[in-house]
Amino acid sequence: MAPDAAASPSHRALARRLDGLNIYLVGMMGAGKSAVGRPLAEALGYRFIDADDTLVEAAGRPIAEIFSSDGEEAFRALETTVLNGIASWHSLVVATGGGAVTRPENWGHMHQGVVVWLEAPETELLRRLAADPNPRPLLDAADPAARLAALLRERRPLYAQADLTVVQEGGLPTEVALQVLDALPSVLRDPRQHPDAPD
């Protein structure tokens, strides 16, 4: 049976330490940001938001249509507007779009919280994307594998600016959520500890 990421006493204690800070999940398309974000939010007693879904709702049309009619730059501007709105809320786990890291303004919003890079091997990303029925405008190319490799080369240094990196090897979303929960304390300061306090 898969481990359960539902709230436990240690997860509730972690939520108290977070004190309402949003958690932003970044990573390539296919990294499982939405799938991992839901059990992660549940464990912390947070709300889950998929930034792409919020964007589609705000635009009133699908992402593929925005890309084809208005272009990527217009899509990125809308994405920044959406993240700006999300940043004014608290106690959220936010699954961001794969390219959100390409605009410095977005980092300004995300660094108000904790940014977690869900890293996955290229082969695993390709496997998941091949099984995903949703259109991916950036992979609409003669050679999707080569396009994905090029995007990864461009974005890896940006993803690496996250506060925390969680490397996944194809585990279930609940297992990856538990990895994130286990790793989060390493990037949080304990508010009860005074810098001059003795060990």
C-alpha cells in the first residue's frame, strides 16, 4: 500500500513552522507538480492551486489556443498576472507552469514563499508526456524528445534557483509529496531558535 501523505502530528507541526508561507512547485511539464501538489496541500492543511487552471479560467480559453492565437509572450504575461494574484494569498501549494521560471518577475512572487523544484529524469518526463492527452504547445515539434531536451538545457539553471530540489525516480505522487514534506524543514528557520541561543 502506498504511503499516505495525509496530515500527521509532524505535518501539522511543519505547517505551523511554515506560518502560512506558500509553497510553489516548479519543474518541467510532466514533473508531476499538480499530482504531487494535491496530497502535499492535504498533509499541510493548505489549499491547492494549479496556476495553469487558474490562468485558463481567467482567460476563458485553453492554453493551446492562447499560444496559437496570441503567442508565447502574451501567455507568459498572463501567467505573471496570475502568479501576482496568487502571491497575495497564503497557505497555498501552487503548481506552476513549466516555463514560469523564465521570467524574473515570477521569481519575485515565488520567493515570497518556498520554491520546490520537482526534478525528474528526462526519460520519465517523456514517458509521462506521451501518456498525457492534454496538448503541450511547446512540444508541438517534429521531434518532441529533442525539443524537451532543449527546453531542459535552457531551464535547468533556472529551476536550480529553487529553495529545495526533490529528485524523483517515478514514485507515486503521495511518495513524492512525503519526500517534499521530509525535506522542507531543512530550508525553514525555526522561529523558536534565537541565533544566540546555546545548543
